[in-house]
Amino acid sequence: MADYSQITDYSTKDALATGNPLKLIKGSDVDADFDAISVAIASKFDSTDIATAGEAQAGVSNTVVITPGRLTAWAQNGGGFVEDIQALADPNADTILFWDDSAGACALLSLGAGITITGTTIAADIGAAGGVEDTRTLNAGVGLSGGGTLAADRTFDIDLTTLGGVTPTTSDNILIYDDSAAGHAIASIAALNAALLITAMSDYDANEHIDHTAVTITAGTGLSYSTGGTDISASATIDLDVNELTPETTLDVVNDYVPFYDGSASDERKVTIGALVGDALGDGSWYLSANQSLTAATEATLVFNTADDDNLEKGTFSTVTGEYTAGSASRVLVTAQVNIDAQAEEDDGELSIQVQGVSLATALGTNRGQYGTSGTTITVSKVVTLATSDVLRIRAKNDSTKNALGGVANTYVSIVELS
């Protein structure tokens, strides 16, 4: 709504001299003020623009004004909450506004003992007016376990380990659940004993209670009695009796078993004949099929390129390199021979067994010159322990360049796998 402000100050014209043309008031002078007054009047509420009681209660119209009476009608709208609140006196204390249904009006709720308001928080004082401190403890008594402070939920369980041991008599009582009465009760040991007679039990089976002398115990193959026997009327001892078994001369290492006690498993087990004896062992022999030159004073690996027989099980022999490679940890017996063809007088020849390049056994052969130039045979043998993947070689050398003589009977190696 707009207010009117005077545009022209007409009183200043009174001080002007008569005849002064500015002393005159023209229509154009007052038109501007009348226009402003008209605008201001048009923006004001009229007496007819007072809200009705319904409009005041609805509170949605912006084209009417509300009077004190209409404001009261608005406050009384609905349950009259606003009017009730306006009528309440200052309690000068913390309180809670609530609806009193019995009085049908809003009222102030006073705080009882142990209830406080701090800022916007309502709290119950522990310990006041029947409150319990959370430090209070619930203790498990005899026969129970669990409990604790009231700071959290607690569980109690039956714990019979806390009870002392006694020798029961027939007059002692035990706690039972009486199904017929649907409740707990006590019963004497005598009454319980009478109720637990085998013949009184609902699942009694006469076939389970038979004459012990009618049940026979038979010692089967490989077993015999040392005490008792024939029936279960007395204790019996049954022993292993190997003499009861039929001798067997043909063994199947795959399908035949031997019983044994497994100490690591603390149990009786069985094992095949093959597993008991160990992994299969093998052997083989190889030779030079042709002469192999030995450069003067230079050690060389003898390449046994032809197999006389090869029945190895734990390792492999290469006729390309002349090397034996262990497939697993094992012990082998190695025997090797070299025939140095036409060894010169005073020549020294040497034959060695080497594993991973380390010589483990060496034999020498020297031509002392008694017969001039002559063939010299050198033989070396040793039991060798090998680790998995170890490589075994036979190495030879001679002072002068000569040939290791080929042929199955001249230069060869044999390997027997021992374990």
C-alpha cells in the first residue's frame, strides 16, 4: 500500500506580492497532488475489506485484513491450541507443552523428581525416584554362570561345574520338569530309579537283553584265543597267530598288502608290498661303440653311446652326453673301465667318477715301459650318494693323445641303483 506525500508547497505563494503571477494557483498545480492522493487512496484497504471468520480461520486470502476479533477466531480454530498457548502464564521453570485431553486444552506439563531438561534434552536421573545405577551387578549364584553390571544385557546359564560332588542316596531329590503338570518339580532318586527300570522303559527291547552264553565269539583266520572264548559270558583275549596263516611264495607288489601300525597317525593301516619294499630299483650298462679320442693331458667325459641294457628306475642315462641324472635322492654303485689304446711308455692314464664336477673316485694306469707301447686298462668303482637332479659323469685323460678303445668289453660303465 502506498502513502500520499505532498508534491507542491502552496503556502509559499502567500508571501508573494499581489500581482505576482506566481501567486496564482492553477489547475495544473493541483492535478499532480490530486493524482498522488488518488493513487494512495486506491492502494488502501476499505472498511469492507475486513476478513470474515471463515477467511481468518482458513488463513489463505491476501486481499482482506484481519481484526482482533477475527484473530481470536483464527486462534480458536481446530482444537484452539494457539488460543490456549496464548493464555498460558510464564511458569518461570523448565516445562513441557502438551495437550490435556481431559481438559480439552493445551497445558504445561510439570517435571517429576528425577526428570530434568538441559537445553533441548530431557533426561532421567539414574538413582532418583526408583532409577537403578548401571554399576549395579547381577551375580550368578550356585549352579549358574554369567551376569554382570546393568550397563548391558546379561545372560545366565546353568553351570553344574560350580556344584560340589556328593554321593547320592535314594532320599536325595533332583530337579525335573513335570510334563503332566507343565512345570518344574523335584523327584527323589528312589522314584527316579523306579521310573528308569529297564523293563519299565517304553523302548525296552527284550532282544537286546539276551543270555551271554548263547553268543559265540570265533577267532577267525590268523587269530587265536589266549584267554576265554566261545561265548561272552567271560572276558576273552584274542591274539594274532601268524602260524594260522597260509604261506605265500608269489607276491604281487601292487595288490598284496601287509598290515602295520602307523605311529604318525596313531592308527592301524595297511601298505602294499611294493610301498613297503620301496621304490623299484634298477640297473644298466653302456659302452663306447667306437674309439673316442683323448687329447693329451686333457680330461674328457667318456660318452658311452650304446646301451648294453637299461633297466634304470630312479634315474636316466643319456647316450648323447654319457651322463647319468638322478631322478630322486638315491645311492648307486658305479663301475667304469677304459682301455687306452697303445699307451706310450711312461704315459699316465686316469679314470674318475665325478658328481656335479667333483671327483669322488680316481684310478691310475701307467705304462712303465716294460713292453713298450701297449694298451692299458683302468677300472674304477664306488658307491655314490646322489641328490635329486645330480649329474654323474665318467672322465678320462692320458699324458699323450690316445684313443679310448671302443667295444663292449673295452670301455664301459655299469650303474646299479641301490636305494
